[in-house]
Amino acid sequence: MRIAQVSHLTESVPPKAYGGAERIIAYLTDELVTLGHDVTLFASGDSLTAARLEPVCAEALRLHDPFERHIRLTLLLERVFGAADSFDIIHSHLDFWSFPLVRRCGTPAVTTLHGKIDLPELKHVYYEFCEIPVVSISDSQRTPCPWANWKATIHHGLPGDLYRVSPGPGRYLAFLGRLSPEKGPEEAIHIAKEVGIPLRIAAKVDPADEEYFGTVIEPLLSDGLIEYVGEITDAEKNDFLGEALALVCPFRPEAFGLVLIEALACGTPVLTYRHGSFPEIIENGVTGFLCRTAQDMVESVPLLAGLDRGRCRESFESRFTARRMALAYLDVYEEIVAAAQSPAF
């Protein structure tokens, strides 16, 4: 099958540091190539891929002016849909930006929605383009727009050999993600202090969150139990997660939660809340604990010793590998292509 994978240009594929969607695009693209498909990746020129790369700009635009990003996005859309006849299917990761062109394109297309879609303004877009085939990354993501043309829920996946299981049982609690209010790092710090176990924080601080970091988080880092290690690479994540007693995720509801399956791949259980996509990822009492309050997390910490780290890894291998993800997308591609080829009555 001739497949176009279309990424935003803000980050490379895979990203140099933080960037969940771009990592998933990289894993999916490479796995599709491994499975024997002819894949073209439209992305920034500093991307690394087993597929044919069609660079739309020399490097990722993360630090560039927003106006330039809009210019490059326009050029990206023209490049992709100008070559639409070269593909059996176009897989867009541009959220709604490609919808007007998808509607008018003769080549079948599908869009994976990588973020939350609960902003009131977005409903107008999804109503207007309700026929566009879309894929959710969790069942909970669909809640604001149950009437959209959902083709499947496909959970994210990681390469099976990306992480290895550490023997455990872990020496500290870990927090991995952005230092922003919606990630709840202050709650993770509170939990660590309550149970008297060190907390290691590996996270980036976006410009928009610098004030939050300086006023809320930085004053809490003076406690000897808390260690802030900054942003880490994929290569560093294995030891960081694998040597942890648990990953603490006091996040607000998310469309998926990639860090949760990274922890499972390392054999590390997860403490998180029972909301959003997290109950679709974590098996309560088996691969972690789904809690209702921060106090529930505090009370769950002593129970972590009873969890089997091997079961965490088994859950990853059976449910969250890149191969499983790629095969599920191929099913969607084939369904959409077959529907496009069927005569209309």
C-alpha cells in the first residue's frame, strides 16, 4: 500500500526532545515500512525515518515565529494534496487543518486526532466536517464529539525493544512530563513528602509555564526529597523510569498519556487518577492504581510492593507495541480504501 504520513512541522519526526505525537508518527511510519509498505513521510528536513522523506522545511519550527509556521503549514498542505494521486491513502496528523482539502480530494484520507477536542469552538469544525474519517487515541477522547466519523480507537504503541525491564523494586517516585498546572507536579511533590520517599522530576518548562514554575514549583524544590533533573532524552528514560518505585501521574484528563505506557514498558507501575484515558491504560491493582484523590495516591504507595513488575511489561507487550498499532491502522486504511472504491448507489 502507498501511504502518506503527514506531520506538523513544529517538531521533527521523531522529536529531538519533548513531542509525543511526533514520536508516535515516527514509530508508526517505521513499522509500516517494516511490514513492507511504501511510505512517504511529509515532515521537517531534520526528521529521521525508514520511509521516503519529503521535507517541507530544513528543520523543525519549534523556535520559529508563529507566522512562519502558518506559511510552512500552507506549503505542507499544498505539497501533500498536490501529490495525492501518488498514494492509496493519506494519513494526516494535522488535526482539523487538512479537513477542507480532504473533503475535496479524490484520494482516501484519515486523520488521527492527537489532542483533546473538548474546546467549545472545535465543535463547529467537527460538525461542519462530520463526514471526514477520524481515529481516536482513546475512547474517552471521543466524548465531546460522539457523532464524528470515528473509524477506530487505536492506542499509541512503542517499539518492543525501545525499553527493557529493570529488576526493581525501585528507589524513588518518578515524575515525567511538562512542568505545567495540568500535569500536577505540585501534587506529585506533596505525595512524595507525605510518604517520605524521594521524588525525581524529569520535565521541561515551556515558555508559557515559566511563571508557574518560578512561583509554584521552584520554591518546593528546596526539600531534600525532591530532585529536579530537567528534560531527558529517550535513551535516559529507561533508567529513570525503570529504577523508580512508581511513576506518579497526577495529570488532568488527557487524550492518551504516552508516559504511562513508557513506564509499563520498563516494568514500572503507575499511580494516576481514575479519569480521562487512564483507566483504558492502567489495570487497577495490577499495573498500578487508579485513584480519586491525591490522598488515595498517598495511601496506595505502600501497596506498590505487592505489584508484579513483570505483569506491567506483559501489559505493554500485549496492548501497546508499535506493531500492534501499525496493524490496527492498516485495518483502518483498508476499510477506507475499500469504501472509496465501492460504487455509490
